[in-house]
Amino acid sequence: MFPDVFVATQATANAWRHLTAVARTFQRNPALEADRYARAIQQTVTGGDAEKGGRGFEVALFGASQLIQFEEQHGRHMLGSAVRATLAERVGHDRPAWAAVEDLIRHDWSAFARKVATFERAGGMSLTPLLGALSGAAAVIDPDGTLPTFTLDGTEAPPWSVNPRQVPEWRRQIVARLEAPETSEGTARELTEEQLTAIFPPEAFPDLDHVARARLLCEQERDRLRSARMYYADADTTAVATRKAARPRKSPLDPQRVPSPSGFLVLDQPVDYAPGMAPLVAASWSVWYVPGHSEDGPTTWSLTLYTHTAATPPLAPIGFERLTAGDVLATKHEATQEGAADFASRAIVACWDLITQERVGRAVVDVTEERRKPVKVRADRRRGIADDGTVRLVTIRGRQESVPRPRREADGTGPTRQYDRGRWMVHEHTRDHCMNPALHSSGGCTHQDITVLDYPKGPTDKPFLDTVYVVKAD
């Protein structure tokens, strides 16, 4: 009898998804993909990890459970002529593998599992035709790879931890994952038709079906990361950016406040932007060009938001946003999907503001470079990555002691204002900074958001004042 829930590790599920994705490409182009399909089957038979999973017999058990649940929940059976022809082609004359397939067709799970365990103990000889049969059947039953994978993965992501040297390695791993065919299939499963249509509207991207839109999304993210300049924001920078995102914003988004045309930013500390939702830990961006539209319009950026997972690398996209020059990014703090996505985008834009503030005013961060080893750069080149692998480390600049300046009357005479009571802290705040005060009265000036870090004020020889806050009931 088949178990109600088949428990598989993430490695086992990923190995099955990769194998079935290659099986689908083989089904579409047998002459071109035959060698690749054979290598994928052999790697599955001989690969895997004793602790993480993904070994050949585990993938066979998991794949068989998928086929049975496809029948139960989607009405797609293994008894059809196309599936039987695929099974016969892939199993060939291997009688033990045929016997296991027949047990699976009869839903005799116990007998099937015993035979697969025997294959494992015997060196896995019959696992090769069996995995070919199972993946080939899945390619026929689910030709687009859009049916959900039924799995229970008990692996939880460990606490978020990142080192700047990991950033280029994660970038390379994400690019490799985006190149795999199962990634676009998984994207088609996870994103609804409405979500993908919002990202690629029909008027700009005609004649694209759901799967083609998912494939295009993965290709664009892959190309974006290949040319991205990398940034790492330390814990202080992340904290300042999060507080800045929570304050009202007045200045519109300006292209000069975007650090680079394309980039990949990893945060030292996760940003919790909505209750019950996975925190934000990274983002990628690039300039967005709409096919057929004039390039004279305002610049638009495509922004991908990432969260923390138990996968390798430990990043997965949680949102796809578009930002246009001139947007004010109005404050939306409510715990709704729209408000959450807006605040997450504001946190990334706040990091941009901190990094680029030296272009419009006094710098508040220091940026140092962590260069990648040449051997690692060569590995990046094999993935088509054009960037040199340098990571920009963004840290908050040391806070300066303020010198109190006397305030005089308008005519320059009169008594000066004396700070004789003590010292106090000016709290961190955002200032709407006029870039051309001479034109301010006529409205011909432009404004930029400037972050002012907290700093002490008052005579240096005086103690800090004790502040008493009085709380009154409404």
C-alpha cells in the first residue's frame, strides 16, 4: 500500500527534478539530448550523499511516489499507450527492472520498494533502466513540468550567516541553477498565470504561454547576475537602511542614486518586512527595457528580492518588482502583500541611497573592495559571468563629534545662542536636501533624500542631559 506522504530530503527532490527536466528535453530532441540524458541517469545512480540524500535508490522511490500521486490527484495514468511505449524503450530487456515497474503499475508499493532496495545492494545495475523508465514516464505524463512536486522536506534553513567572500560564490551557484531546465519548470509551477502576466504583459510580450514566460524570467535573471556588480551591506548599514525605509520619503527615485546599472546586494542581517513572511536577505537589479517601447522615457529597473532557504546557495526569489525613475515609493506599512513588497523594495532603495549619498552630499558609508581569486574568476567565466568578482563592502562611516556653532541674529549682530545646559543626541533622520537653493523659490530646483546619522550636540565639556519622556493617555 502506498504511504500517504512520502518524506524526501531537498537533495532527493532536486535530483528527481533535474532528471525529469533532462528527460523532457530528450523527449523534444532525442537526437541532440541522448548523451546528456544518459549522463544524467548515470550521475543520479552513482551520486547522492548518505546524509543529505539524493542517492539513486532514493530518487527512484521518490520518483515512483510522484507518478502514483500524479494519477491520484491529476488523473494522469501510467497505463496509457505513450507511457507504456516509453517504459518499454527505457527498460529494455532488464527483467528485474520490468518486475519493479509492474509492481508500481499495480500500486504494490511494498514490493516495489523491496526490489529497489535489492538493486541498491546489488550495485545499482538495474537502477539505470528503472530511473530511465520513471523519468521518461514523468516526461510523458507532465510534458511541461508544471505539475506540483509532492514532497515533505523537513530540512529547515539554519540561522542566516554570510561572509563577503561567499557573495560571488553564491552568485555563480545561482547562475548555474538558473541554467538548469528544472528551474524554469519550477518557476512555472510556483508562479501563477496572473503573476507572470503582470511581469510580462501581453501587449509587450505577445504569443508567450505560461511556461515560456517562466523560462524568460529565469533567462533574464541569469543574464542580470552575470553582469551584476556585487555589494555586501554590513549589519550597521542594514539597520540604518531599514530605519530609513520606515520613514516618509519625499524625493523621487533618481538614476544617479542607483549604485550601478546592474547589481547584486546581500544584506548582513535579514530585514523583516511583514509578519509571517520570509525576511529579505538579498536583491538583484538591472535596467529594464520593454520591447518595442521608446528608450526616451524614464529609466525603469527590474528588481528581484531574495529570501533565505535551506538550499545551496541559501537564496530563493520571493518577489519581482519594477521601479521607475520619478517614483516616490510612498510609505505603505500595512501587513498586506502590496505593502510588504513595497517596504522590501524601499529597504533596498534605502541601501542604494546610502551607497550613493556621496554623489549628492556628505558620504555616510565607506566602501572597500574584496577581490576574488583568479582561479575563482576563471570558474565564473565558464558560467558566462563577465563581472570580475569584486565585492564592495559597505560599512557606516564613523560618526563625527559635532562642534556647536553659535546662532546670531539675521543682521549678524546681537547675542549668540549659548549651549550651556549640557549635551544631547540628535537622532538619525532623513532630510529633503535642495540641490540648487538659488532656484528653490521659483520651483526650478531638484531635491534628494539625505540621511543624517545620529550625532552628539552641545559643548564637549558638559555632560549629557537626562531626557525624561512623559507618556500621556489619550
